[in-house]
Amino acid sequence: MLSDIVHITKQIFDEALIEDKTLPSAKVVYSVYTNLSTLISDASLVANHYLALDFTEGYLQDSSWGQPVDKWRKFFNKDLKELDKASEKYLHGLHGLSFDGMFEALVSNHYNCKIYYGFVRDQYNAGFVEPCGKMLYITALKTDVRDNEDYYLQKHIKIDLSTYESRLKLKQELNQKIDTLKTEHQRLKSYIQSRYTLDNLL
């Protein structure tokens, strides 16, 4: 979970945030920055809100939603839905990064832009827990694409969250990835501060 976001963020930032060129559209760059801010915030909520509960918590008991696991599933899915929206918006925003003279965006170095855009819009899913169960399903962006004409970009992932230990493990993994994204976020912030004025961003 989030591995695809970390991977493409590092790939695109390595190509975009270079010393001898400046991305021409400050507003597009700043939009990517704010979208990544939202994604990090929503990912932190997924990791640290309802995910790693052991179902003995008082606020899960005697709920109108049913059993403790039912309330857990309801609110964890709610957090996942917000992360999904933020992830799609961020991935679409990356599609706007390019240098002057480029026919297509930097994303085209790795994916066919039309296929990428359609996949993110129609198929990408940051995750949801199945009804009446504890299995997490994710439709992620494939990161090992070798041909940017590859039409099959989805990577289906299942994570069994039936034990407290599995939920705690996912929480720890997510927080590690969030820390990586925070580093990239700060890197983008420094780039913006060094390359653009306030007038460029307005």
C-alpha cells in the first residue's frame, strides 16, 4: 500500500527537480505540492486512526453499526475513500509536469499518458475492506512497466487484516512510506522556494 505512490513520486521528482532546468508552470508545480500535502495527511489518517485497533476499544462497543469489527470497517473504509480521492488527484497532477519543448509530460517516460490517465480515473483504488470481512483490496499502479505502451497498468493487491498483528504491521509500513513522502514533499517545497516568486504562483 502506497508503494506505487512512493515509486512514481521519486521517479518523477528525480527527473523534474534538476539543477539546470526549471519547470515552466509554477502553478502546476505548486498544485502538485498541495496535492501531495493532502495525500500525506489522508494517508496519515488511514495509518493512525482506525487501522490498528484490536476491537476491544470502548468506542467500538455497543455501536449502532453492529459488532466492533463492523464499526471498524465502516470508518476505516471512510478513511480509505478520502485517501483514494487524494491519490487520484495527486497522480493526475503529476501528469501536468513537463519541460518546455516536451511533446508529453514526464510521466510519458514511464507510461503511455493516455493509458495512465484513464487507469487513474477509472480503475485506481487506494483500498477498501470487503463487506463483512477483513480483507483489504487495492488496485495499484504497476511500477515495473518496461514498455510505455503497456496497456495493463493495474496491480491487484490483497492484504489480510484479520489479526491485530497484521493491522499493526500495515500501520508501521504505511508510516515508513509516509515519512518517505514527507521527505519528497520537503524536497519539492525547497525547489519551489528557490525557483519561483509569489507572483509566479498567483
